[in-house]
Amino acid sequence: MAPADAPTVVIGAGLVGICTALYLQRAGHKVVTVERTGPGDGASGHNGGIFSIGAVVPTATGSVLRSIPHMVFDRDSALSLHWSYLPKIAPWLTRFVRSSGNDTVERISIVLASLLSQSLEAYEPLLRDIPEGLVREGGLLYAYQSDAVFEASSGDAEMRKRRGIPFEVLDQQDLTAMAPLLGRRFERALYLRDAPFTPDPLGMTRALADVFTANGGEIVIANVQGFVPDGGSVSHLQTSTGRIRAKNVVVAAGAWSHHLTRMLGDRVLLETERGYGMTVTDPGFTVPCPVISVEHHVGFIPTPEGLRVMGISELASLASEPDVAVFDRLSRAAKKVFPEAELSDADSWMSYRPSTPDSLPVIDRATRAENVYYAFGHGHTGFTVAAVTGRLVTSMIAGEDGGIDLEPFNVRRFARWRRARAGK
């Protein structure tokens, strides 16, 4: 058993890991984070930077399932698939399909709402300590270029309404009043006025990491290679730079988390949904707030330097290099929305989203190590629910009720799925 003064070790210094570390510090823990590269270098620093409080619609829905055959073969669609990766991802895809039934989608939506409803409030004490301007008000637009697509997407709006997500329906005149360019490009939009955003997700993540280290936290740059068991717990982590003793361990390593859980005896269905984006310094236009084109699944986020463009999901291995053709696809999609976009000077990037087939993260205790906790698999909502996840993990370690039912986020569901599959 590790000494009483051993630190709680958080694996991962992305936003979920850093927010967890900050909440643990606030609860009196000595905390060390172990990170492969640097704070925010992965998905946390390379995303839309939107606090997506209305993201209560799961990824797997009936309408998405019906569109997949077309999307897979359309060279301009928002989905890219490495065909050689298909056998590896087949179990994940099977469960994805089984998560798309209407009753299951409604249940998952309710569970997502339980996290999202506390997301901004959980961030408040953490964001007070970072520089002003890193988080901005302005809202979020889900924009439609045609009334037909708006009507076809009414199910998503109804689901948000059932979850109590406040939004306004804007017509072309409303959009023109917001910005003439929006009125020329879109016919309708859902406006989530209460959704803030950051123009710099990497800067925000690193600012929070600076608060963590200023408060006495330590960030160790290393790869975790194994765990040293001690009875029913873990006493040390074996890393590429040596052993680190641990009173508790939190696995918050994003898309790499399933490699670590396997070492601990827990197998999870976690896949890499690779997201592509670009930062443009002189795009030739701007938008007043983040805009997501629903038809083309591409987002436009204003930054002080210009514009961040992101979209396209690619199912491929963690080891695969970024696909230049997908960057070209993103550029074509952006120009279908804003033909005037000048993207030639874009700084392109790719990130790895840790995605489960049922759109729900894993927030739980390990099944075979009583002092190891899981916080990963947030998919498209990780940026938004990082702080509430950190607060929940801190409560779990303390043996306290965090105010949200954590049963739907349990790690045991993956073993149940495997048993059900084997029984057929």
C-alpha cells in the first residue's frame, strides 16, 4: 500500500484530466498528473472550443444510421472511414447500431442532459483564475441553408426541447440582423444564446494547467507503461521515466485510455473518432459567434486572429497519419457554406476524440483496483463536461454523492455487451 502522503495521480493533462486535478486540489489532495506530450496537445486543444450545452442528441440515432451508407461512399461527406480498419472497429460499430433505437436514444439523451445541465456551473470556480478573454459569451448557431433540411432535423430540436435546453428559432431576417453575411448564407437557425465559447481551446487548457502547477501540482511528461498491484489496489505507476507512487489513480487519457484499462483488467469499447480542423488568419470574412452548418457538418468559430474551421469525423487507428484528402474535404465543405472563404494560409490539425458507441463517457471505479478511477470517452462533449466530470470523480474518491446518477456511465456495461454478444 502506498504511504498516506502519496499523491493522487491523474493520467492525462487534457481538459478532463486538468479539471479533475484542480477539483482534487480543491478537496485537499496532493496531485501529480502524468501526460504523454503536454497539456492540451491532444483533442482538448484542438476542437471547436464550444461549450455545447445543447449536445443532448446522441451520435447514434436512426437518422444518422440511415445516412451512413451514403456518407461512407460520398467523397464530400462528413464521415471518412479507413476500410482496412473496419475489422478492428466492427464490435464498436455493432454496438453503435444497437444504440440507435428510439427508446435507447431517448434514454441516452436524458443521461447526457444530466451532465450537461451542470457543466457551466462546475466550470465557474475554475475559470475565475484564468486570464479574461479566454471564455466569451455570444451563443451558438446551428444554421441551415434550406428550410427542407431544417424541417428534416426537427427531431433534434424537439429532443433539445424535451431536455429543457433553451433555444430560439431564427429566420433569414433574424440572421441578417445578427450579421448580413449569415442572412445571405442561411435560411433558418437554432440559436443557443447561453452557450459560451473560447477562441483558444489550447490556451484555455494551458491556462488551467498553469493554475494547477501554481497551486503546487506537478505535471510529469512520460508514458505510463504499467501499474504495480498491491492487494486489491495499485501502489505505483511504472512510467517511461520511472516509478510514481500513488494513493489514488485517475485514468483520463482520452483516446489512449483503453490501453490503460486493459492493463487493469477492464476492456472497453473505445474508438478514435479523428477530428480535422484548420486555423485561418485571414479568411476574408468573420462570424459573430460559433456557427455550425448542419448540412455540411462543419463549424466556424471566430478567433482574434481570424477563424477556426472544424469538421469531418474519421474512423481510423491512433497510429494512422493524418489524411491530406480529408483536409481537402473539409476545405470543400467550408467553401460550400462560405464561398468567399480564403483558406490557402490555413494551419491544419487533427485530433483524437475518445468515443464510445453509446455516446456516454466512462465515469466509474475500476473493477479490479479499488483506488483507480476512470474519466474518459466523452466523444464530442469532453470540452463541455470536463469540469463536472472532475467534480464527480473527486466526489467518488471521497465516497460522497456527486448529485448525478453515475450508473449509466459504469465500465461494467462493456462486459455485459460482450456477454450478450457471445450468447447469441
